[in-house]
Amino acid sequence: MSKIDPDQQFHLESRPPEASCAHTAGLGPVRPSGPGCQECLETGGRWVHLRVCMTCGHVGCCDSSPGKHATAHHRETAHPVIRSAEPGEAWGWCYVDELMF
């Protein structure tokens, strides 16, 4: 289980054309909510990979993790865009448009 530096800022390094996804417009850098998946840390759960909500900075685990907390956060809040928090990865995902960029 990797952890992230909560003082690190995450931003979208690339964006899809607005014609294909308008949900990235206006998204700026965000600070992660903590060093790992908030819900897993609270319950003693484990994660495979971490994702950061580009609206509020919530850190959740990926869909390969038992809790799937990043997707649960999207379903609860309707925040549309996440970014990988894994070292060396800079991709994003829009849940609404089902678009990776």
C-alpha cells in the first residue's frame, strides 16, 4: 500500500477537448485529503492504488481495491473527475463521460 504526501498538490497534466468532456473546465490543483484512502485508513482496510478527486482532494482507493472508495465518493458527491495518485502516473478519468485522458 503506497501512501502519498498530503502536502503535494495534484493537477491535471492533460485535458480532453471540451467537446468530449467539459467536466475538467475550471479544475485547478488540489491538495489530497490525506496520505491514503480515507475510508480504508478509518476501517483498517487495504488498497491497491490511490485516486484523488479533482474537485475536493478526497483520496480514495481504486476499483481493484475491495472498498472501491474513489468510485463510491463519486456516487455520493457527483464529483466527476479523478486523477491517479500513483508515482509516475498522470492520467485522469471522468466518471460522467467515461473518458480517460
